[in-house]
Amino acid sequence: MVGVVVGGGTSESLAPLGVPGDVAFAPFAARYRLGDFARTTLRNSGLGVLDGTGGRGAPRPGARLLPALRACAGSAPYEPSTLVVVLVADHILDADLRPVLSDPEADGIDLALLCLPDDGSSGGCRLAVDASGAVRVEPATARGALTWTGDLVVRAGSLPGLLSTAADVSGEDDAVLVSALVRRHRVVARDLATAAAGARRPYWHEPSSVEAYYAAHMELCTDAPGLDLYDPTWPLVGVSEGLPPAKVVCGAASHPGQALNALLGEGAVIRGGSVIRCVVGRGALVDVGAEVEDSLLLDGCRIGRCARVRRALVGAGAVIPDGEQVGYDETTVAGTRRLASGLTLVLPESEAPRSA
């Protein structure tokens, strides 16, 4: 068995926040990138890791299957019996794959789609499995089905046939392609939650919107989030840029710094300010007297003295000047955008609209 991580996707929703063009490098939890979780899942499940590319047509929500199959075919030559696990790094799948891969029924499959129970919160491809084990695509409004995470297990010897069938399908829509594949090949859905059976609880996050990205970060600030970053039996290897440790210190006139229910990235400095229920990115600064609540601060941003920030996503490198307010009724900070959800975006200077 071998694992392949497919990057190359983009995120229109996160792009204004100054994240890298390849969403696999988008920051998460102040220390990691989305792609780090795919590599962790494969390594901790006992698989070697190869990097693949989707080639023509980068993966994107609703059209992941064909780029994933192409990346698998182009990553390396395999023995026909080899099972290849393909994880697409435009989302997070944190799960122990060993129960799925040790399933004795795996020997007879061409393609297995990794799934989780559908909770109605995602627009992903919905599947159902009938009594005979056959997979069918469910309507987008269906409830009680399984949601495909965008990840799969494929038998190397089946790849030519799968790609041949895909070539007969117009477009790259996942639901259409799955419907075509199940008619000609042995395609199964594997419910990761059922397979876990008391082991590490599977976690899936798709940053399909800034609201979803924000909510996933705010959950990390709770006592028992769905994603356990602190499990010693499941080491998560993040990115280190050689920054010093985060610190919370007093500012001018011994004004105390404070961080409650917060995650702090490397090099973050809370210098006499206060952050409550926040994720603070690498190299970010919260200055004296600043109050930041329920917010996501991306790498390198600056919160000025006595500024007040509430329910905001502050883009990478963005600056909130001294004394300004963001997330309240009025703000004069350039590059801010209030969303219908009530969240406020603070765009980096490169993304902020310029006055004439």
C-alpha cells in the first residue's frame, strides 16, 4: 500500500485573506497547513507518502475524483494489486485509515470512496449503499446518506479502466463521474466513522467558505474540539519557520497581557493586549490595551494599541491601527468587509481596495 497527496487546488473564498494560491498551503490552527493533515493521516496509518499532481484540471470541490485518479496514475508505477490511498489536500481529513485498509473485502474492489455520515452541513457528493453493497449517488437534498470526503482508495491495476470510463464522461462533475463508474466497476463507499469503532474519531473540514474556515478555528478554542491536536499517539507534524516561541507579556506601564481559550502560533506576541477565544497566527502582534475576541488572526498581522476586534478574520500581514474598532457598528479601517453572517474580514494591504 502507498499514499499519494494531491495538491494544486485553489480556494476563491480564502484568497482575499492572503493565503497561498495552492490551498494545500493555507494555514490552519496557527501551526499547520491543510496539506500537513493529509500527510499525517497517511504516515500515522502506516503508509509511505508520495506527492502527486492532478495534472490537467486541478482538484476543486465538486470535481476532485478525476484529478485524484490522474495524480495516482502519474505518481509512480505500481504492481497491479497495490492499493493506493489518494488524499486531496484542499481540505482536512484526519482519520486512522487502518481499519478501512484491513477490511477483507478490499481485495475485490476497483475503487473505494472514503465517506462520513452526512450531517447536512456540506455540499459534497452524497452517496448511499444498498443491501447488496452497491453505491448510488443521492440528491443534494438527501439526508441520512454518506458524504464523500474527496479522498479514495484505488487498486493500481484498475486505474486504466477507471480512467477509460472517465474519458467517456462529459465534464469533471464528481456526482456524474461516480454514477458512470459504479455502472462498470466495483465501487464501494467506506464509512470512516463506522470503521473507527472506538479508535481515533475521524475529523473532516472543508474550507468551502470563510465562515466554515472561521468556525473550524473557533471550535479549536473549546475544551473538547472535534480535532484533537494534542493526542500523543497521533503526532501532527506542522511547519516551523524558525520563529521564536510565542509569548504573553506585560506592555507599557505593566499592562498585563492575557490569552484565554486561545491558540498561539510561533513568534506570536501578546504585548499587554488581550485575546479571548482566538487563534493567533505565526508572528502576529497584539499590542498594549488591544482587546481581541472570537477572532482568527492570520500570520504576521498587527493589532494596534487599544484597538478592539470582535468576530473578525484578519488576513495575513493586515494591520489594524491604534485605537480602531473592527467588528463593531462602525469602522474606518481600510480593507474591511462585513459579511452577511456578521463576520468582518480585514484584508491584507495587497487585497484591500485602493482609493483613487
